[in-house]
Amino acid sequence: MSDIEKVNCLIIGSGPAGYTAAIYASRANLSPVLYEGMQTGGQLTTTNEVENFPGYPEGVSGMDMMDDIRQQALRFGADIREGNVTACELSDTKKIVTIDDKKTIEAEAVIIATGASARYLGLESERKFRGMGVSACAVCDGFFYRKKDVAVIGGGDTAVGDALYLSGIANKVYLIVRKNYLRASKVLQERVSNTPNIEILFEHVTKEVLGDNSGVTGLRLEKQGKDEVIINITGMFLAIGHNPNTSIFKGQITLDENGYIVTEGKGTQTNIKGVFACGDVQDPTYRQAITAAASGCKAALDTERYLLSKGE
């Protein structure tokens, strides 16, 4: 184990929340050190084109947008490093973090921006076409399937909400449900049943994503565990939930029943003084780049106030 490095502000995770926190923390002279985690730039880097983030009137790839925000943080002096947090000891009086099982850092304040990972089916063909017709964000990518046929996987509120959203854009929406009923609220069930261009396929399981060099062309489904069905689509949207990347913080930071970090009131303070959380890791509701960036700003401002109060 190497000697302990002491830092003023440690940011764990990249993405819109982490990078924005780094911009604000740098401009406040907090000398932030940011570790980017396992996916540099966060899950947005898997999105081919982003058209709903202010400042990009012609749209931008998720990879390019995250690089722009990263470069802005670097411009103001953020110390951005490769590395993944593998252990942590967080309390009101001490904040010690281990990077890649070998480097130890002690921080005065910590901002957690580790995000959340969309749940996928785990199919090899699904991984192959991720970003080429396979998406976990209908709001982000739905626009690109105008007048086309698409499918939504799932039967809960998110899946039904995504199907309704896509029904106003796409030609036809298949809602593929593993069970013989919807888990969504009664109001949403009624709405989806009354939407003419949504077809619900109950007791269907996705077995393979079909496609070619242009992207997704269809799905191979299994009906009631026996019959095979092929549907022709160009876009498949996963809506089977997200997993917040918080396993390393269990037992130290207060999490809700789904594993998201609980923050106080409208701010970003966790149950531990000097530890703040922002972005999808504490937001199970909106999960948008713009809201994550906004919470990154809030976390940096909260951190600045905390560090100032310590010095008084």
C-alpha cells in the first residue's frame, strides 16, 4: 500500500455530474481530484447522438459532449485521473478511499457521482447492437425512430411510460412483457391499452436481437416458453430498471430500498458530514444529463460551503 495522499476535494465518478462538479469545484479553488471510474464519461458515452442538451443546436454524440465537459473541467485546473474506487472508509471525521486496491487517498470532502447502470437482458446480440438500435433511454434516443417500428422491453411504469412516449414518435410500438400482466399503475395501463399504435405482447421473452451493419432489424421472441416469433423493428428500448452504482458504500452511506443514495432536502448532503452525492446515483426519477449536471453544480457548491465552515 502506498503512502496516503491528502486532497481537499475528491470526486468519485465522471459523467455530467462528476465533470460539472469538477468545473465548479475548480473555479472555487477547491483543487478537486476526480477519479473517472470504470466508464470514462459515464453511460452517456454509449449514446450516439444527444439533441436535448442545451448548447448543441445541431446535436452531438454522447462521447463528444462528455469530452467537451471534461476539457472544460481540465481548463479550470481539475486533476482528472484514471482509476476506480475499490474500498472506502467514510465518517464525519475521516474520509479514506482506496483506488484500484493500491493507492490510498484521504479527503477533506468527497463528492460521489458514480451514476447508475441500466439493466440489460444479458444477450450477446444485445451487446453487439448497443448504440446501433439498442438503447436504455427512450427520452434520449426516441427521436431517431420517427415513423419507424420499435419495441420496449418491460411491464412496469417506466416501460409503459416509454411506450406511450414513443407512440407519439414511432409508427408502431411493441411492448414486450415477460408476464401475462402489466405491473404499471392502472392509469398507465388504461392509457396504453387505448393507444392504437401500441401492441402489447404478453408472455414473450426476447431471445435474440437481429440486425446487420446498419443496426437492429428485428427481435426473435419466445412466446409462452415454446413458440418462436420474429418482429421487424429498428429500435429496441430496455425499461427493466437501473442499478445505482452504490455497492461499495453500503453500510456507510444511507441508501433507499432500491440502493440509491439518500440526500438531505433539496441539497446533496448525505448522512455523513462532508460527503455529497449527485447525478443518477441519487436520482431514480429523472436520469437526464441536464439534471445530473445541475446536481453536480449543487454538490460542488455544497462542498465549498462545507469546507468554508470547517475553516471558521
